Amino acid sequence: MRTILFSSRQYDVDTFTEANAAHGYELHFQESPLDTETAILAHGYDVVCPFVNDNVDAATLERLQAGGTRMIALRSAGFNHVDLAAAERLGMPVARVPAYSPYAVAEHAVGLILALNRRLPRAVARTREGDFSLHGLLGFDLHGKTVGVIGTGIIGRVFGRIMAGFGMQVLAYDPGPHADELIALGARYVPLDTLLAESDIVSLHCPLLPDTYHLINRAALAKMKRGAMLINTGRGGLVEANALIGALKDGQLGHLGLDVYEEEGGIFFEDHSNLPLQDDVLARLLMFPNVIVTAHQAFFTREAMTEIAQTTLANIAAWQAGTPRNVVQAG
């Protein structure tokens, strides 16, 4: 089974090569992202394995099919970068990795909260310059505060449990089934507007779907408690990036932690340190002292990378055996 992995890095080579010992597939690692232009590189490969910021639109899928590709094996949980209707029309199943390490993402969200609250980046930079004063570093106790969890799937539930462990009141919002384990810890499911108004910290853990696109926009930010903290380790499109600048400038938003960004394609996962940053909104966000942006690394732990590789290859094996699993359906 010939498989090509786009947007691959050395860590992909290491984890997939190790996991492939149980399958023996022919793997090719391509650093270029997948789009309509690079799809030609997949000619002759049965399976194409894109990453989260690859462009798997209808035109790309058509070129892949013309080159012999029969399956799309995502190495991510998200699938908003794939035209599922086009894939279905072309007879190309799309399988994903529904869960790798929920702890990785949830713990990263907690790390952003602690770093923002206690001004850790500023504190570290200051002491390295010999400044051991405490001015400007005042934080707040998490204990007794309220955290709002938007999306209580696997990651949201893990995050909620951690926050409950800090002694925080947990508010939850999810249009789907409520999580009994969070309710048992004292969490309350409330309408979204109530969660925004009452939470000191709001953390996003929902998928990017048409009805969650720009879930956090200017109107939603205005409903939040003044000076609250917003954390997004979900998908960039959940937050209207342009709306963040004004909310930060007038103090409505007190802290912002982003591991994902609406226009991260072409920026994240690459080294641009020797080039001017071309995204004006991101450049402005990085100038705020109460903002931390990490480059879509919440998933990036040894355990998660191993699970991603093993699940992706197992999805290919299941499809090859005629018993496909983890297939995403259009609509």
C-alpha cells in the first residue's frame, strides 16, 4: 500500500516509521503542503495523508483521484480542511484520528492559563536580565473562580476535570449530550450567553463546523465578563481574529491564549524568523503583553504523536481489509 504524507516533518518520519513496523506499507514523506499544485506529487499513491492546514478541496481531490489515489487518511481529528461532499462524490473515503491524547491538548490549555495569569513569559525574560522586581506580575487565584468550557467532548471533559481539581466552578456549554462525569464534579450546563457572562476564563474545545464558525465574535466578546481570559486550543476559525484587537485594547478581554489561529495556514509549522510577518492581525496580537500565541503545538506530545501514527495506519489497514473505520461522512 503506497502512502504519501504531506506537510511531514522529522517527527512524522520517526513516529510513522516506528508504527509502520506492524504494517509494512511503503511510506513517502513529503515536506510540501498538499494543494491543487502539489497534488501531482501523489501520482501513483493509493493513500494520501494530509495534515491540518493542507488544502483538500474539490479540485485537489479530483487531481488526486486522477493520479490513482483511493483513500484520504487524515492524521488529525479535525476535517474542516476537506471537501467531504467532493470526496464522497469521487468515491474516496476520508478517515480521521478522532482521539489521540486528550490530555495533551487539555494540559496545554491549562499551561496557557497559568502562563497568562502569572505572567510567566514576562517574569522569565525579566529575571534573565537581572530584574527581580515583582511589579506588573500580579496574578489571581484560580481557586474559587469560574471557568467556562465550550464543548465537552473528550478534550473538554479532561480539561473540565483538571479545572475542577484547581477548585474552580465549572460552567459547560454543548448542544450535544451532557457529560455526567463533569456534572458529578459540580459542573453546570448553561446557555452560551450565561457561560460568557459569568466565566472568568472561557476555553474552547469544540469542532469547527458551520454553526461554530466565529462562535466568538465581537458580540460574544462584549458579553464576556470584563477582563476575562479567552483560551483557544480548538480550531482557529472558532474565533473572529479581527474582533480580538479591539477587545484587548479597551480591556474587555484581559488575557488571550491561542494555540490556533484563523489564518494560520502558511505561517504555523514553518520558521519565519528571518522574514517580516505578513499577517497584520497576528503581528498586532503578538505585541500585546497579555497575549500568548503558540504554534498549534497543543497536540505535540510523544504519546499523542505515537497514537496519531498508529491510528492513521490502522485506519488504512481497516479500509484495505474492507472494514473501514473512523470515516467522516459529508453533511
